[in-house]
Amino acid sequence: MKKIDIVELDRGMEQFAGKEVVIGGWIKSARSFGAVAFLNVNDGTNFAGAQIVLNEGAIEGFEVLSNLNAGSAVKVWGKFSITPENKQPYEIIASKVDVLSATGQDYPLQKKGHSPEFLREIAYLRPRTNLFNAVFRVRSEMSFALHNFFKENNFTYIHTPIITGADCEGGSDIFRVTTFDPYVEQKTLPTPDKDFFGKKVFLTPTGQLEAEAVALAFSKVYTFGPTFRSEKSNTTRHASEFWMIEPEMAFYDLQDNIELIEAMVKYLINHLLTHCKTEVEFFNKFVDTNLLNRLTAVVESDFAKVTYTEAVEILEKNNDKFQFKAYWGCDLQTEHERYLSEEVYKKPVFVYNYPKEIKAFYMRLNDDNKTVAATDLLVPGVGEMVGGSQREDREDMLIAKIKEAGLEQEDYWWYINLRKFGGVYHSGFGLGFERFLMYATGVSNIRDVILFPRTPGNCNF
């Protein structure tokens, strides 16, 4: 008899009622009451797992089976029985259990209630816990939802390079890619005979520039993949390797961009509330008791919008509440972003038209010559979740901004050519997938929504 996924039992209980089934999984808990024992077995295809009933005298090895430790792997044969009168909707009355791997007392997850900090030290095992089972199931479901949203809105999915020769964000916090011996000081510039690419190349912090090129052929495209920053920020919001959703749209101005961002976020949360009810209920009970109310409010209300200048005026009136004082021209800190979204607007808020000095060179300069057509979406509990802009489509202005940023014009020759070879006004944004997951689950540390987080000093698995 073929093994069946436990989630299939959930979906077709009437179909399996009274029939023999076979499942395989790992024991989450074992309870023994005299001649009857209960195993909770989970194969990862659902959140709750399945309850296995062991009756002494009806199954071989009852004493051993009823004392198995959590984490032990088993394969179970038994009769499927619907139990509407009990807490669980069904159970499997076991006729045979094969122990494929029995854990000992040194198994780290014998007990419940481990802290997230402890579980990060055993990241290879933490998907077996309820919290991370739920988090990574939601991560999977949200990935599918993203692809569905863009497909329904006529976007083309593209794959942009992970290795790039352009420092797209104009910063120094990027990872160098080289075949030089990293432990020997190099005093010469890279050349083809000495280094693989013959020039400075990096792990990409964004796929945006390449996506812009494709958008000017397909109108609407998006990329969804890993990006890298070597910023040494040991905060709950930063990771060195993270995933970004980056759409680029021709014939979109800043307002079109803002509307798309709001539609996408609402689509994702609606999908979450519809398809991940069990996980959301778990998060709402054990992680953030206001999560369900907050998520529901997001899909039922319009997002707020405020210019950077107006936002700073609000913040300046409340500077006594902040560690970092707000002023016009400052880069908003997380405490500022959360104050605006949590205390002032009490919902997601778009801040737009930022000072040109604190934004990237590719953002379109506004007519005031002081601000650029950029926007950030700030959300309660996280701060900035999405950053986007209308891109600079004027060739002369783009060249001037590249020089002003201290970048080499020749490194962006093809990007500049896009402006004269059929260039049009266009926009795009980046959604930090992990930051969205933090918002969607209530989990407060980015390290806990990534399977194996890469952060300064940490690359252990």
C-alpha cells in the first residue's frame, strides 16, 4: 500500500473513512494511558499532523512504541477513523508501526518552549517545531501567491543575474566576487589573466537594473530571488542574504507604482487569511495576539499617503520620543517609520518624494530639484517593507546623477542606452520578502523567517 500525505487525509476524510491507510512522519509527542497510547505524527504536509492510536494486544511492540521519543521517524499502517466528537477530526487506529529511526535522550527538541535564540543554534532542526513549521509553510504559500498575483496582472517572470558588475545602490556594503586568494593582500587591479572576470564584480544587491532593460521590451516584468548586502547591521531587520521581489513596469508613474504596491500587499494578505488559517491562528495565539486584527484591518482599509516633508513635520513635533531626532534631509530611522505607521496612522502608510541626497541615483528627480519620485511603504511592527520609485528616464539627468553619486559612467553604458533606445517613463519597487513575512506572521526577528540566516559572523549551516 502506498504512503499517503497527511494533508490528503485532511482534504478527503469521508473518502478515507473506515479504510486502511499508510503514513510516514516524525513523532511530535507520545502519550501513554495504560493499554492505550497516542502518537502525534507529522510529515510536514500539514500543521497539525495526525493522531495515531496504539492498542496493547492489537499491535506488535506496544511497550517500545508507546515510549518513543519525539523526533523518531516512523511509518504507520492503520484504519482511518473520523472522530467529530474529539478535539482532532480523525485518528488512525494502528495495526503496524515500523520505527525507521529512534531518537535518544540527546535529541534537542524533547521538550516544548525553546526560545528562538536557542533554536537558531540548531537551525537544521527548528523546522520540526510548531513555530517554524508554521513560518516556513507560510513562506511557501506566500511565494506561490506572489507568482499568482503577477501572473493575473500580466507580468512576465524573469531571472536576473546574481553576479553583477554594477554597484546598483551606490554603497560599499556589497560582497566582492573574485578568484584572488582572499587571504593574500592584492595590490594590483584585477585583469583577465589574474582574476576571473577581469574587473570588480559583486554579489548583486538588486536585480533592478537588468529588470528595467527587460521591462522596456515586455512592459511588465518581475524578478524574485536572493540578493546580498555586506552591511554589518546586527539588527532584527537585517540579513546578509535575503529574497527580493522586484517588479519593473513601463508606462507607470509614481502613483501607478503606489497603487500596484497596495494591491499586491492586500492580495497577499487576503491569500494568507484564506489559505493559512491554521497557521495564522497559531501566530495570533502564541506570537502576536493582535496579528489577526491587524491583518484584517489592512485588507479592509485604504493605505495612508504622506509626503516626506509632511512626515518630517509630524516627527519633529514629537522629537522628544526618539533616540534619533528627525529633521528635513535625514534618512528616516526605524523608530520614525514605526511611529508614523503605528502611532500616527495606525495602518500602512506610503511616504513619498524623498530628498534626492538620501536616495539612489536612478530615481527620477522632481521638478523642485530637491526631491525624487520615491516611495517607501511603512507598516506597523516592521517599519519599511517596500521601497520603490519612478526611474530617471531622461538620459542627461541620469548621466548627471551617476557622476554626482561618484560612480563610473562607463559601468552603466548599457543602462544609459536604454534611455535613448526607445526609453519611456517607468517605475518599479522592491519588496523585502522576509520583512513581509515578519509582518504577516508577527515574528519579530528576520533570522526567524529564513531557513538558514546569513548575518555578520554567522554562516554555520
